[in-house]
Amino acid sequence: MDLSSFGFDKNIFLFFLISPNGFDTSVFGLIVLGWAIFWLVWYDNFRHCRGVFDSNVLNICILILLVFLGFGIGFLYQGIFEFWLMAVFSLMIFLALIDIKKFAVPDWLNFALLFLVILGVMIFDNSFYLSFEKLLEGFGLAGLFAIFRIFGDMIYKKEILGEGDIVFIASSGLLFGTENSLKGIFWGCVLGIFYILFSRLFGKSVFKIPLIAFILFGIIFCFIIRVYSD
């Protein structure tokens, strides 16, 4: 598996935090962390995102997914890095699920992800220069899409890109790098177009898509292609 697909290149992150030796007891801590973040999001569901996590079946599936995610991260990493990564991926999953349901995400959750990614960049990068470079990449990418949003609003007289989407793009740019993020966004948009076309084939009109969810799908799609092509 080529971990550089995630932007965790050996020239950027401290590789002594990566363990190739398999599981240890910390994997249970990762699962508890994922479940704790889910509880916070589930609790917020009753205040701001009502209707997202009302299904017991969905909630059970999420808890099982977090178990598999915990075991996967625990197998590959160790130390503080694995807990940071578990928190980041858990937040990304919850943002995608909420976006699918509501076409909007809570600001606190989105900015929590951004803050956590920035914190990881500052802690795990092995030089100030590399940290500054990644910050420029992430916020530069967000700035680029903010410009697209301004021109889109001017041309189409309606919002084509939400503020939450831009914040999520900044987080993905910091985490995966500009190139990988752009690939993920591109393939996410392609998948979104296919979703719209298939929906119309079945007589359902779709005028907007959960972009955060499709960006995450695009990133996962790029990663799978990268793994199987190496």
C-alpha cells in the first residue's frame, strides 16, 4: 500500500509514528474515540441536524464502520498519530453523512476538522518550512474555490458552492495535498454527474448534490485506484 496516496509522504510526516507490526491494545482506544465523536455528533443531531441519525440501523452501521476504521488505522500506525488520524477520518465520515441528508453541515463540526488537520500539520511535519508549505496549499486551494464561488454567484445568480464545501476543501488540501485533493474533487464531481444522470433516468429531478460527500467518495476512489495500480 502506497501511503503517499494520503499525503503522508516520508518527506513530510515523521515516519517513526508508523508501525508495520500489526495490532496492539491502542486499537480499542481508537474505537472508543470514534464512538465518542459519534456520540457528540448524535447529540448535536437533536439540536441542529434533526433527522440525520434517527435510524437505529444507520447508527449501528456507523458504529460497525468505526470499528473497522479503528482496526485499519491501528494496524498501520501507532502513537499520537493514529488517534489524530482516527479523529480526522471520523469527522470526515460524519460530515459526508450529514451533507447527504441535509445538503449542509454544522459549522462547529467542519471547523473542528479544519482545526484538527492544521494541528496535525503543525505537530507531525518535520520542519517549519513544510508546515508552512502545506498550509499554503490547503488555504490556497480553498481560496481558488472561493473565487469560483464568487464568479458562479455572479453568472448564475445563485449559490453554486457552499461555505461549508470550501472549508472542507481546505481541510482536504491540508491533509492530502493540492494534487491529490484536486483529483479527488474532480472524480467526486464526475461521480456526482453520474448520480444526477441516473436519478433523471429514473424520473427524479436533482438540482444539487452533497458535494462534501462526493469529494470524499472521489478521494477514496483515487486511493483505491492508486493502491491497485501499484
